[in-house]
Amino acid sequence: MSARASALPDFPWDLLEPAKAKAGAHPDGIVDLSVGTPVDPVPALIRRALADASDAPGYPLTAGTPALRAAIAGWLARSCGASGELGVLPTIGSKELVAWLPTLLGVGPGDTVVIPSVCYPTYEVGVLLAGGTVVRSDSLTAVGPARVKLVWVNSPSNPTGRVLPAEHLRKVVDWARERGAVVASDECYLALGWETRPVSVLDDAVTGGDYTGVLAVHSLSKRSNLAGYRAGFVGGDPALIGELLAVRKHAGMILPAPVQAAMIAALGDETHVDEQRERYAARRDTLRTALVKAGFEITHSEAGLYLWATRGEECWQTVDWLAERGILAAPGAFYGPAAAQQVRIALTATDERVAAAVTRLTT
Ligand SMILES: Cc1ncc(COP(=O)(O)O)c(C=O)c1O
């Protein structure tokens, strides 16, 4: 294996294969609540826009078409409360940006990147790809004198569902600016607030229209069921966005033209987002009730696509307990050493499969 590949952790989902096999042996089939992959249809207006743009023989613009850039900027102004002058850039889903942002920003050996103590694994992978040093911390005062180049925040959080208030985000931005660090806020679950309304780092309440050193990372995968299209974008500091564009143009990190057209349609419509949110809300209510009845404790989970649950035991024991009932969940260990007793239960299964899980948990 190359030095680059061997510097990376095991691909977490491979470790779940034995539990998947066990859950798959259930006579009524597996209920897979592990990966948060959307299962509901792509809304018709988005599919139409994709099809209408399918005659696309020429190279698309890395920066996105002017119409897409306007659609992204308009959405960020409306949905994130950003009144200032923003730079915007489409990305090939948000995972690639998370994985490559440290490299694109020039993070290297000797540079530190701060990531949440319990978080989406790709933040760490991106730092390792760049050759930097990862510090897991939710408190910047605990970081010490390290040369911090980049701070990731993720609200609503995957996996915990925790939401960071505007005041917290403002403190992070102030802290980073004092040190010349960039703040990247991964907001791909912003549309999915249940008990709390999530706030964007671009909200005037956080940045007051000055986005210096600030980037907000967004995705249409969850909001619009577009995980298969690979449709994401980043908005914020125009100078930083210009730097990202300069490198990405050379590297061929270009969003396909039909997907660019589909994104314009998706960003111009909130009705399908409201409908999808209703589906997830109903699944969340029934699953939550059933898990509590089965003896689980649910923490955070006030927003996002997951229930963050524990039975007060080692997470792999809980994964096994669920697998015996034909239910597959993600172990907290995937998300950081501080989550060894948690499991993450995704809301991304059909109503029929969620009903099957509820029956298995409560009888
Ligand atoms: C926190 C977080 N960021 C980014 C992503 C990547 O999403 P995508 O690449 O589909 O935009 C995910 C996917 O689950 C996620 O949970």
C-alpha cells in the first residue's frame, strides 16, 4: 500500500460488515439505519432540470455558470441570513471539499487543524491527506499554542445532532481571526432543525456581513435527496473562494453541467425541502419513541438526520444487540474516541422499514 493510503485510517464502513451480515439474516430483512443515505425520490422538478440540460458537449465552468452562482448566492442570503458580499463555488458534493480543503488551503506538516471531538470522519482524513496535525477539541481555549491553520465546526452535527448557537459560532470566528486561521463551517444539515433552529456561520448574527476567513460548506444531498448527483457548494470570504477556485480549476474539480442546472432548480424551491423534512420528522418521532421504550437514552439529536443513542455500554455491544434484531446502526467509535458508548441511528429508511424497526424494538 502506498504511504498516502497507509496514513489513512481503515475505511469505517468496512468494519461494519459482520454486523451487516448478522442483521441481513433477519427473516424480515435488514433495516439499515447506518449510513445516512437518502431513500426518497429525487423531486420531479430537479430531474426535469437535469434532463433538460443533458445536451452538454462542452466543458463546464469550475466556478459554475453565472446562473448557478446567482442561485447559490441568493439561497445563502435567504436561508442563511447572509447580507454581505459573498464568494461562492460549486463542489462535487461536499465530501470532496471536506477531504481536500486543508490541501487546497496549503495546510502542511507543522500546521494544526482543529476538528470537533466527535465528528464526521472525513475532517480528520482531509488533514492527514494534507500532512497536517489533527486536534480534536470543542473548546478552543484548550488548544494551546499550536499553529492553527483551520478550524472545522459542524452544526447541526453529524453524528450528535447538536446545534451550536450564534454566540458560540461568533466566539470561534473571533478566536480564529485573532490567529489568522480559517473557520470552515459544515452546514449540510442546516435545513433539518427539530427542536432548535440551526444558525449558519454566515448569518449576520455571527459575522455581521464580514466573512473574512470564514467558509460555509453546504450540500444538496440531504436537503434535496441529491446524494447521487454529487451537488454541494461553499460560500464565504471572496478572497478564500478565489484561492480555492484558482487551484480547483487546475485540478479539474468541475461539477457536471447537467448537475449545475439541477442545482439551480433545487435551490429555487423550498416546497420539496419542507415535504422531505416532514417525512424525516415522522420517522424521527416513531424511532425515538421506540428506542426510548427499548431502554436507549437519546442525547442531543435536536437537529440533523440522526438519533444519537446509548444503552450505557460499549458501542459495538449495542451494534450487535441491534443487529440481532435485524437493525444496523453506526458505532460511535467511528466518530471519535469520546463516543465509545454511543450509536448513531439514521432516519434515512423508508416508512415501511422504519415501521419494521419499531416493531422489532418494542416487541
Ligand atoms: C457532516 C457531513 N459533511 C459532509 C457530508 C458529505 O455529504 P455530500 O458529499 O453528500 O455532500 C456528510 C455526509 O453524510 C456529512 O455528514
